[in-house]
Amino acid sequence: MATQWGLCGAGKISHDFSVAMKTLPAEDHQITAIASRSNERAKEFAKKHSIPKVYGSYEELARDPDIDIVYLGVLHTEHWRVGLLFLKAKKNVLCEKPFAMNSRQVKELVEAAKENNVFLMEAIWSRCFPVHAEVRKLLAEEAVGEVKLVKAYFGSPQLHIPRSVEKELGGGALLDIGVYCLQFVLMVFNGERPDSIQASGVLLDSGVDESVVVVMKFSRKRMALCAFSIAARFQNDAVISGTKGSIKVLGPMHCPTTLVVNDKKTEYPLPEPCLPLNFTNSTGLRYEAEEVRQCLLKGLKESPRMPLADSVLLTEIMDEIRKQVGVVFSQDRK
């Protein structure tokens, strides 16, 4: 039986997700419904992507008995509210990153998933890429000896994009792209909590972070360095340095297709899209869709590739970085 998907939000990421789905077997995955607060937008989206059911509200999608899982592709300021709506309706949820605006909201989502006995995953699609699977395998084999330093960089000039710069829309480099650097570090260090976090950054006039540098110390004298910016273009790569060599994930590190292990390069090409995409390498969203299907088939309530404990820790680290850098959202006031 195919996994029946319901899309919540008819924006750019939902478009790319739908295009990525077309690269998977139709007998495994079907997008059967699209919900948007604008019925017109939902209709237009459904026509473009051949989706049979159209809903002009999220509540209607939450009531649809045929949906196996909801993909939450709305603005991240809405993740908590809309996420709770679906979880309380006993729907499995794949929620776009960042999971929510702070760790309090994330913990409430996790709690709601447990209370309603449903699957929940933060859509850190990077974790599902073949490159990341190979990195985990290499680390398990201690291919580069003991890891001493992890570096991850992500810089993308997007000061012209309202959702990146406006505080009301949950803007800033950290929540949008810094999350990818931090999750990579946590993946390498197996979800271990850092002993210390030092963050320094510069803010935009709107009060969100424009560029941030983070240094983290972990047990056994291991360190991590992350830098991210919505003002400058970086190489967007990630490097794991060990006592016997290095692993380099070439840019774009958040959706990578090239891995270099001690100067040996391997390519992991992506399938071609059937329609133009909004974001880089978006057909790679197929990997997280398939990960979700496999989890559901096994009856799992979370993904071993992106466990809920990792999402909670990730958000707690982001809360601490925001505190040090001086970014406060309205959601931080209870």
C-alpha cells in the first residue's frame, strides 16, 4: 500500500516536496490532499501537481481519515500551533525545520506526539541523504581515527527575502540555515550535549541575527565550529577532522551530493526534477519521504536518523545561541 501524504501549506517548499515525490515509485507514495488557508492557492497547487483533494483550511486536512502522514510546510512561526492541531487529531507529522521557535514549543510538540501515540519527525532532510548515511558509517568504523574537530559553514545572501529578515516571520540566519550546521555537529557527536557553547554574532536592524559564529566544546577534548550568515556567500561545506584523516562534505552541505574522504572523492547524484525547483537539490527531499515511509511501515513513532531527542537538544542549543547573541522572539514570552 502506498503511503498517503497530505500537504499543509502551498508554498515553495511544498512545491519542491511534490516534485521530489515524483521521483519515487507511485506504488509507494501518493500525495492525496493539499491544504492551504487560501482555497484558490490550494486549487492552483493541486492542479499543478495532480493532487485529488483540496482543502481551504488546515482543520479539514486534520479530519481527513485517509491521510497517513501530514507534511507541514508552513512558515516556522506557525509550526507549533499547526503542528499541535494535527498531532491532537492523531495524525503522523513530518514538520519542516526549524521544528518551532524555541525549545518550549518543541517539547510541547514532542509531548503531544507521545500523548496521541503518533509519529513525529523534524524534516532535517540532510540526515536522510546517502552522503550523511556514509558519514555515519565511516564514523562508526573510525575511518578517520578519533574525531577532534567538526566545522560546518552555511552562508547564503538572502537579505532581500522577507521571511529571512523580519522578526515577526521568524527571521535570522540561525533558525533558517544555522540549524543545518548545528544538526551536522550533533550527528557527528551522536546527539551528545556540548559542555560549553560560545556564540558571537551581528544583528540586523529588525533584531534578528545576520551572521553568527559558534564554538562548542564536547567531552574528551572535542570541538565544533559553526559559522552561518544570511548576508554573505560561504562555501557551505562541512569538515570532520580526526587523528587519522578527514571527511569533507562538499557544499551544499545541507543537501550534499559529494563526499571526500582523505582526498578520495565520491559522487551521489540526484534524480532530475520534472518541474523547476525553488531550492537547491530539492529532489533530495525524496530521501526523507522514504525514511518516513520506512518508519511508518515498522510502526516507529520517531526516526532513528533524526530522533526527537536530537531535535530538542538542537533547539536548546539554538535558544542558548540566541540568548548570547541577543535575539528574542515574541514566542519566547509565554
